[in-house]
Amino acid sequence: MSSPKRYWLMKSEPSDFSIDDLQRVGTEPWTGVRNFQARNFMRQMQVGDGVLFYHSSTQVPGIYGLAEVACASYPDPTQFDRKSKYFDEKSTREEPRWSLVDVRYVRHLAKPVPLDLIRTQVDSLGEEFALIRRGSRLSVLPVTAAQWKILLGLEHKA
């Protein structure tokens, strides 16, 4: 992994798609994002950007691995598929509403960094850090270079 340009945290429920799944397939389209703010973040992503792979809706939510953005954003094909749970009848191929990026596996963390530990870092991460801000439920969110360093520093403290 070369030095990332920007950093992101991307959430996935491990029962749907886990860091183990990403390791197995290598690279995967990040389909199904149906929040405009999260979509807009994905549209800003560039090849090589760093990704913290976060497991949500699990017994121990937290950061489980690292990935990187493997391509520029493009229209999410699931929005056009009537059989997909992500189908959007308002979206057209001429004016797609939803975008995605492909994400490439980098590595598992030596020890997952649980959300409870991340919350103890509010002073250094900042109250504006969306993962720990009350009411924030975004599945894709930006991470500053300083936050990235702090979060990765927790890998061996978990």
C-alpha cells in the first residue's frame, strides 16, 4: 500500500460482507450505499486512498482491517437491477443517483480496535469525528490523517 492521499472509514455488517470476505476476494465493489452524504464521500475517493474496514451490527463493533480504494467512483449497478434490494426506480442510466468504488484488501489488524476503545479517544479524535458523534449513522465517512494515525495506534492497545 503506497502512502494514501486521503482516508476513510467504511462500515459493513460482517454477516453481509466482512474483512475475511474482502481478503478472500481481494477486491470488491462497495455496493448498496443509499445515503446521499455517504455517496458524495465515495465520489470524492481516489485510487490509493486508505480505508479503515469497520464491522457494524456485531457483538464487538470496531475496526477490523485495512483496505484501499481500487478505482474511481462509478455508477452502482444494483440501482438498475429490479431484483436487487438496492434497486432505485428514480435512478436512470443517463442520470444515476448512486455511485460506488471498488475496495481492495490490504490487511487484517493484529487486534480489532473496538468502538468502546475508540470512544475513549474523543479528546484526540475530536468531537466532530462522525463515528463517535451522537446520531451519526453514516456507512462511509472521512478520516483525517491525524485521526488515521490515532486509530491505527490503537491496534496494539486493544
